[in-house]
Amino acid sequence: MAARAGDERHEIPGTVRPQRFLPHLHYELLVCGLRGHALIGTDAAELRPQDAILARDIDGTRWYRCLRCDSWLPLGEPGSPARRHPPEHAEIELPLRGKALRDKIVLRAIAVDRAFHFVLLALLATAIFLFTAHQHELRNTFYRVVADLQHGAGGAPVQTGHVGVVHELDRLFSLRAGTLHLVGLAVAVYAVLEGLEAVGLWYQQRWAEYLTFIATTALLPLEVYELTRTVSPLKIIALIVNVAVVVYLLRAKRLFGFNGGARAERAERERDVGWAALERTAPERGGLPAAGRLSAD
């Protein structure tokens, strides 16, 4: 079953060959594969003409429409119907599809990334504060261990030069408590920022999109600078991910009035959801009742 020929905006997921080298990801098919199809009326004994957007009886077989991916499935009539007719439209909570579904999935993926950062930064801030509270005890233990190692090595120095783990620990223990408190506070504030981003993006809040864009963009120069000093796979991956997040938020979410702004973004979302969108992508009935044969598109 195909959508109407005049519908140029919506392409039924999985029916169009990708025109690029990379395959086009249809989020409707992904969600239906994980959660199952969104079918309405599978427990209804009879179908009315107004139910043709949900299900249809064709040549003795009842077909149900997935309201998410537009698939039509021949499941037949229910053996023990729980109601006479399918629910009214006002009683049905329509699933997300199109751009609205894509945005939800992508934003929640970014939210998971930010939540992971929040956990790491919160643990790091806690470790810094705990270290500061016991700095003197740990410093005494550190120098005692170094002295014992040097004694075991016949009096030879364990570490020479100004590099290495021992040298870095010596520098850490030499920092003032006030400096460590400031570092811990900065890490804690950054952790809270990441946590706010995660929560806001999970619930698809517009303010969280702006917050994520500004915070991520501000850190990009630092990430580039770090790559000029030392290159590692993790740094490269982090830079690529953050650049992708910035580009997605700016272009797809149309922040700061870009490409039409919030109004154009809302219009694009509304085009793919709601009963009007389902009507546009429903097969033509050609004036036939719901029990008639569907016209081929």
C-alpha cells in the first residue's frame, strides 16, 4: 500500500532507495523493530467508514495500519473482540514519526552522552574534595613510600628528571588547598552543567538545546588545542562527536533563527505528526467503503 501520488513531502519508510553513499536511516522502522508496530483496533469487532485510516477489511482480510511507519499488516479479525469499534481519534495517543521522532532519538542519544560526562565529572570532583580534605596525610604517606622505594633501590633515586608519575604526584601534593578547592569547584560546576544538559535534552527542552550548543561550542577551541599537543583516538572521537552535535543543533534544530528558526522547526515537526499527516499518507479509497478494495497507487 502506498501513499497518495500527490504527497511529495512524506516518503513511506523503507520504500525509497537511498540516493547517497550512506544508507538513509528511517527511525520509524528502528523503533517499530524494537517496540513493535503501533496498531489500533486489533481488539475491535467491527470497522466503521471513519476507521479506514486505522484499519480496513479487504476481500475478507482485515488490514491494520501502523501509525508510526505506515506499514499495513494482514492480521485478520480478533477472535475475542474487547470492543465493538476502534477508539475515537480523540482517545488515541499518536506515536511520533518523521522529524519529531528523529529529534527525540538524537537528542536522547546526546543526553546519554552528557549524563555519562556528568557521572565522570561528579566522581572527579568528589575525589578532588576528598583528596583536599586528607592532603597532608596522603602527602606524608606518599613521601614515606618514595623513601622506602629509594632505600630498597640501594639509595638510588626512584625517579629522575621532571617527568613521570612520581613527579606529577609530587606536583599534586605541592598544590595549596585553596587551589585544589577552586579546581574541585570548577569541575563540580561543569558536572552540574552537563547534568542540566542531559535532563533538558532527554525531555526535549528548547533551553537545553541552546545550553548544549553554547557549552559545546565554547569547548571546541580547547579540544583543538589539546590535539595540537598530543593526539589520541579518544580526543579525535570526542572532537568529531562534539562537532556533529553543534552542526545538528544549529541546522536541524534551527537555533538562533538559523534556516527559519523555531517557527520553521515547529512547522516541519507538525508536518509529520497528527491526524492530518496520517490522512495525507493514507491510501486512496476512491469513494469505496472501508470494506472495499483499495486502489493501487
